[in-house]
Amino acid sequence: IMFTFGYKTSFSSILRALATIGIGLVMIFDNAASVTVVKVVAAFLLASGIVSLVYGFIRNKRDGVLPLMAVNAVVDLILGILLFLFIVTLIGIVLILFGGIQLLALAGAMSLLGAGFSTLILSICAVAGGAFLLFNPFGERIMSVCAGSFLLLYGVSE
């Protein structure tokens, strides 16, 4: 699921589709780039956690923001460390959770929207891909090809 900030226009939809197709192709054909992107995201999360913690200590004396900033810092640090250590497992869990939630929401709304079974295909693919990564992790190459394929499918369907 891609999040859209601001107004949704046909131009933003085209840009989002092209970006998703491009990222999907890179993930399919260049495993090193995929792993690097995940590690960069993990590094940003770690840096964000450290900065949030330091900022919380600095502003705590004046504004008392340490508890909120500490929670934010801990979550960022844990996610960053987990991404560095367990790339395949974490992505598998996230795919299963998000795909399952989307599957439940869509299944409940199908009768209201008059939609057919085809609306569930991407959710089913996300759950299946997450289960494949979680229970049969052949490594980062398989993760990259699976995630890239799902991104490519999403971009084309957008």
C-alpha cells in the first residue's frame, strides 16, 4: 500500500506508478541495491532514534518532553537494529501483518462495494510473499525479487 500525502491527482498517480515500477525493477535485477536501500533506511532510523533521545534530554529541562521523545527514540532504535539484523524475517512479518489487515478490511467491504474476488489478489499476494519470506528464507536475493515483483505488480496496477 502506498501512502499519498496531499491531494491525489492523475499526475501524482502516474509519478507514483513510475516510481514503484522503477524501484521494483531495481529490486528484481540488482540485489545489492535493494539491501543497501534497506540498510540506509535502518541507518536513518538509528540516527533518528539517537537524535530524538538527545533532543529529549536537551528540551526536557524546559518543556518536559523526555518521556515522549524517549518512546519515539526507543521505537526508532529497535526498528533500526531489527532491520540491520533480521532483514528478511522482519519484512516477512510486516508483509503478513499488513496483507492480513488489508485482506480483512477488503473482505468486509466487498459486499458494500459490490467488488469481486479480484480486489483481494494483492492482499493475498502480500500474505503469501510474507509467509514465503518468513518460513522459507532463501536469503536476500529471493526477498529482493519477491518484493520487487510485488512493487512492479502494484505499479502496473496503479
